[in-house]
Amino acid sequence: MIDLSHPPCPSPFNLAQYVLAAGLKTPDKLALEVLGTTLETWTYARLTKAVLGVATGLLDAGFKPTDIVMLRLGNTADFPIAYLGAIAAGMVAVPTSSALTKSEITKMAARISPSVILQDPEITAPELADTPSIALTRLRSMYDRPAAPFHMGDPERSAYIVFTSGTSSSPRAVMHAHRAIWARRMMHNGWYDLNQNDRLLHAGAFNWTFTLGTGLMDPWTLGATALIPENATPVEKLPNLLAQHNATMFATAPGVFRKILRCDLPEFPHLRHALSAGEKMSETLHREWNAATGLKVYEAFGMSECSTFISSSPNSPTIPSSLGTPQRGRNVALLDDAGQPIQHGEIGTIAIHKSDAGLMLGYLNAPEETAAKFSGAWFLTGDQGRRDETGAIHYVGRADDMMNAGGFRVSPLEVEAAFLGEGAITQCAATEITLKDGVQVIALCYIAETDIDQSALQALATAKLARYKQPRIYHPCDTFPSSANGKLLRRVLRSQIEAHYGQA
């Protein structure tokens, strides 16, 4: 059944204007605190001035609405300022991870053909001929420029592009409309229980899409305060930052919760609850966190193609082991292989209706690939779920063998491509394995003509792959399990490797 309880996005519309509007009602309130050896603060007035100054600077430099602006910036406040500045001017912002290698970012840049690159000299730059760049010092000089007007227009027009791994060895460029921020309103009650008085600390870097959305855009939309640890803050410092800076909400990936529990924890007098996304959090970790802090963690399920649309929340009953329920206003179904809805208790593909405001516009310059993700009116996530009698959806697994490393979706083909043709390796297969409850790592299984020093494999991974994509286990094999027609049976291989490392 289609849920039409959420109002449509207004028109004309601009994502950046919408994000900053509530905060300008309290211009002297702190919008952002960067937590480090010294406290860096941004009021809503200062933040908005910088954003609109960037918009002016880009326009004065000769760039125009619809131009693609790639961000190669570090983990500083410059990242969201540049992101919103480009969008405010009607341009299409492309956030990218600073961890990417030269070969990775060059392939991504070639795919989108940016009009300009905003470049921190400390961050790896793509090798693109004839593409202009704006250095960080020049970008910062724009913050005091006169304010440009927000570029208002059709909420269906492109606002930003994010990259995701898929069924090919190259990440796909996912186009999102300005209306995507409007869809995030459904998370405010359906996941966060967020209000303007909250102080939300997100442990991720500015340039991670999870941080951009949950850690910055959503708090700013309501006029709340975002707290982000400075670059390279070790995990063991996070508990004291939560306590010292009066955080009321904490968001991060499951692996960070696990590491925090190894620390001596202070009291958290203001913390109401925590938020988790990026990968399924184990029930064991849920119980351990609750036992140590007395607080609950609420999870959400989404993907690069669509903002989180299934979640648990303080405003609804918690169903153990489930992802939660579809947020009010989200049109979600579980479908069988024929694209038909299934009964409660059966396993099917999690799908979201094409009318959802948070759903992507499509993959850039890939209409056939975009169409292949739909079954009639439904976008197929490729993830499997089961709905119980309460309406909660339980996550079963990924249908496409995608791996999940620290909250990032990683294609096994992309990892394999880094090793194939190198040295004595004749065949390789990457897979995510479970070492113990709640601990998943990427393993590279390989067949080689001669023995290979594993340090050489790690060096190859370091040169070609971002840290989160690098295998943690390298396992030599004599053969790989395969079907009658020679297709790799990746799930059988995964089971064999898990058995070898002691996971039943």
C-alpha cells in the first residue's frame, strides 16, 4: 500500500537554503563545533555567510548552475561549507573520500567530468587534463565575499552526486535531487527523535556521506548543533568528548561502538541515545552498549541510492534483531523474484517505491543500468529482508554479494581488480567473512603459481585501494568452488573460509 502521508517537496526549492533556514532564526547560536585541542566554532550567521560567499566565488570564477563541482577536501569545516556553497549556487556538488588513491579518484573524476575541483593540497588529486582547480586557500578567501542569492528551482534538478560500488569493478555515480533533503524530514521522528535543542556528535569524517547527512545536514535543518571531532581523533577520546561537550545524541558505525566499549567510560549526563547505520549492528553489541551506558542504540537502513528509510526509533517499540519499521511516509515493500509482494515471514528483496523523495534520480550517464534496478514501480535494493507480524523488517543478507567494510559498501570485483594480473596470482576472489559475532572483515582468496609473501599483497592493496577496501586476510587456495558452468560460488567460498578461521 502506498503511504502518501508525507507532503511533497515545495517548489521552487534549494537544498542549501532549506538546510540553513531554521538556523538563521537564531543566527548567534552555534551550528558547528569542531572538537579538538582547540575548539573551533561556527555560528549559524557565520556558516551561512561562508556558504553564500563560496556561491559568489564560484559564480564570479565563471562557473554556472548545473556545473559539476568535485570536492577533494580534508576533514575540516571547509568540506560542508564548500558542499553547501556549490549547491546554493545551483551547481552539483560531488563529495569524495580523502582516503581514495590517485588511481581511484582519477577513475571517478573521469566518469563525472567535473567543471572544477576544490582541492586541498594535502589530499590526493585526480590526474585530469584541462580541468581547473581551486586551491583551499582561495576557497577560504571566498568566505567573506558578498552573499549570492540561493539558486531556486525545480526540486527534481540535480543537487549532488555520490559514488557507490555496484556489480562492476568501478564505483557508480549516483545523482540526487534537491528534494533528497526534504525526504530526510521523515527521519527526524522516525529515527532520531531530533529537535533544535540537540547537540549531535557524529564520529565520522566530514567527507563521509553518513556524516554529511546525519551529522550535519539534519541537525542544521532543525537549528540544532553539530559536533564533529577534529581530524585523526582516536576512538578512545570519543567518550570524554561526548561527556565534556554535553552531547545529547551520538552517531557512528557499529565498529566504533565496539571499540568504545574497550575504554573506561565516564558518565554521560546529557546523552539520550545513540544512532547506528552503515551495517547491521549485532544484538550482542546492542546488549553490551546498553549494559555499559544504560542507553539504547537505534539503527537505520538505507543506501547511497536512497536515504535511510527503515529504522528503529525512541518513538516506536523496539523489536530485537530487526532493522525497525518503514518510516512514516516511506513506501516500502518486500518482493519475490517475480516482483510481487510477499507474505509476512517470507524472505524477499527490500524495495522502495519510485515516488520516494529520497530516491536517486539515477546513475549518471547510465540509463540502462538505472532501469535494471527497478521492477515496475519499485527500486530494488538488492538486500534481503523478512517482515514479522509487528511490521518490523529483519535483515537477512545481501543478494548481490556486496561487502560491507566499516559501514562502506564495497564491490568484491573492485577489490579483485587491484590484484588480478599482478605477480603470480592467476585467480582471486574477495568476500566478506565473519570472524566472530559482530566482527566482519574482507578476505582475499587467491590462486597463485608460486608462494607469495603476504606483505607484498598488503603493499599492493595499500597502493591501489582505500584503507576501508583493503583485505584484512589473504588466504591461498588450490581451487575455488564453482558451478557446472564455471561460475564462482562466492557464498560457498565464504563458508569454507569462515570454517577455516573458526566461525561456524
